Amino acid sequence: MRDQAHQVAMNMLRPISRKYDRAEHEYPQELDLLAAMIDGLSESGASSGAGASGVRRDDREDDGSARNGTNLASVMGIAEMCWGDVGLLLSLPRQGLGNSAIASVATRDQQERFGDVWASMAITEPNTGSDSASIRTTAVLDGDVYVLNGEKIFVTSGERSDAVVVWATLDKEKGRAAIKSFVVPKGTPGMSVERLEHKLGIRASDTATIRFEDCRVPAANLLGSPEVDTGQGFAGAMATFDNTRPLVAAMAVGCAQAALDLTRDLLTRAGVEIDYDRPAVAQSAAAAKFLQMEADWEAARLLMLQAAWMADNRKANVMEASMAKAKAGRMASDVTLSCVELCGSVGYSEAELLEKWARDSKILDIFEGTQQIQQLIVARRVLGLSSAELR
């Protein structure tokens, strides 16, 4: 599966990468064929459950043995695809972060109903960024429907997707526990795409602002349980992140690997020898820097694999998912910019894709929880403190 993903990245994504970076907001029609291929593999079982729909925790009985399952397959496949292009990977139909949310928290009936839907995820609001618990979008029950009101920004694939997974609160006074997610199909009266953002990177992926004004959504579209459990707190909603953060780490690992592979080739052509049998201090500055970047990349990759493997084996991975996201996001930004620097004018120009990867990588340190928020989550776990005790 990993090798197939790499071939797709090399033969289908790389050739159109620059084209859709320049044609911001233009939908890559070439992805329709690729999406159909992925759907076929998923239906046949050949992809081992990889992809956005494969991140649900395994419901089989735990026999005590270790397993490499769908989460591990997903991060490995995504890393290879992002070796091709992160923006195009984010533009793939039915592989959005909303699909991961559905796979993570939906009931079995909901998974069947929304299985063929391309879903984006709407969390961030104009006054709510890293603190997802302060969401102001409301969902009020009116008979057998919920009425949604609010505004969401930075919605990845917000214009192109078939539906949006919207995070909203059922009762502001009950705090975090009242935040639920709803599947809102496109075309639902009261939902409108206000604008598309112009961005530094991942330009092939559309990023939308969406407004909800008295938007009526069937009660059955509330993902998971409608009960507000103040004892559980925010755990139900945040369970989505435990699965999606390793996926973002995988995007970072793949993008950084692309930059390292090309930089190694360019350095070799320039006569710079990278010797793995000699200490870095005994080599040229460029070779020493490259060895340090590779070590940083390997650390991020191992953290990513650990977080995904723990999910496959029913182990709590809140801290590990945040560690993987924090390490990989920062690593990708550092590595891609350093590769641009090492390659000089070739790295800074559009002669190669290095400058594009440097632009694309920055978002991976920001969305799905910023670097600072990940460090805060890790600190709380290490110190045994609650969110109220450590802000």
C-alpha cells in the first residue's frame, strides 16, 4: 500500500503540483480519477482501511496481541502522498478531515449513511482559534431538528466538499461537555460559503469561511451521542483529534521527506559528500546540517508511527498524538526552510519545488492545534494537571 501511494505521488501529484499552486482555488479535475481508484481499493479491502475513513478505533475483541491496523496504514499512506503534494492530498474527495471525524465518533448507522460523503471540518471561529472549548456557534433543538447559528473560518475544502462537520455548543452554560459535531449537507438552507482565503501555501486546497443562519439540520445528523455528560467533559469531541493529529504529523513527515530527498540529490550533484560513517563534525557544514535534519525527521516519523500504532491497539494516545503533531509540524517547517537555504538560488527559485514545500509546510505546524497548544497538552499530561490548573 505504501509503495502504491508513493507511485501515485510521483506519477499523478508531482506533475500537476506547480500547476495548481499557481491556479489557486481551481479544482484539480485529475483528482476525480484518483479518488475513484481509492474508493475501489477501499471497497475491495486492498488498502487495509487506509485513508480518512480508516481511523476509527478497532472494534474487534482485544486478544492481547499487538496489531498493525488502519491508523498505521493511514499515516504511512498519507506520508507518501504528501511526498507528492500536501495541497492536492487535502483536496482529495472523501478523504477530508471531516471524514476522519465521522470515522472517529459516528455511530455505525451514521457511518453507513455518510460513508460516501466528502466532508470538511469546521471548528475555528473569528474569536475562537486554539481554544476549541470556547466555540460560540450554537445548536438549539427544535423538535426533530437542530437550528445552527454562527460563523466558521479556515474550513479546508469548505467550498468543494459535499458536507461540513460543524462543531457547535448545545448549551453555553454547560461548557466543554455541550460541544457536539453535526453533519451539515451542502445546499442546506441557512448555510452559505462567504469567501475563499488566499494563502501562503497549500493553494491547491480551498479554505473557506462559512456562515450558518437559522440552519436546520436533522437531529440524526448529530455525530455520536446527543447526551451532555459533564463528567466526561470535552473528551467526546476531542477524541477526533487523537486520530487526526497523527494524520497531520504524517503530512509533515511526507513533505519534509520530499525536501530532504531533493536536497540530497542537489548536494550530491554539487559535489557535497554526505558520509554516514563519519561524525558530522568531520564533514562539510552542508553535510553536517543535512545529517542533523535527517535525524530530526526520523524522530518525528517514529513519534507519528507510535501515535498511530497506539490507536490501532486501543491505547490512550492523547499525549503521543500531540507529541507527534508538535514534533512533526515544527520539524517540517524547519527542514523545508533549511533545504531552501542549503540549495541557495535553486532552492529559492521556482526551478524546483523546494520553495513550494517550504510554503506548504507552515500550515502543518498550525492547523489541528498549534505548536503551542500541543506543548500545553503534553505538559498537562506529564505534570498530571487539568486544563483549569495549567493554561
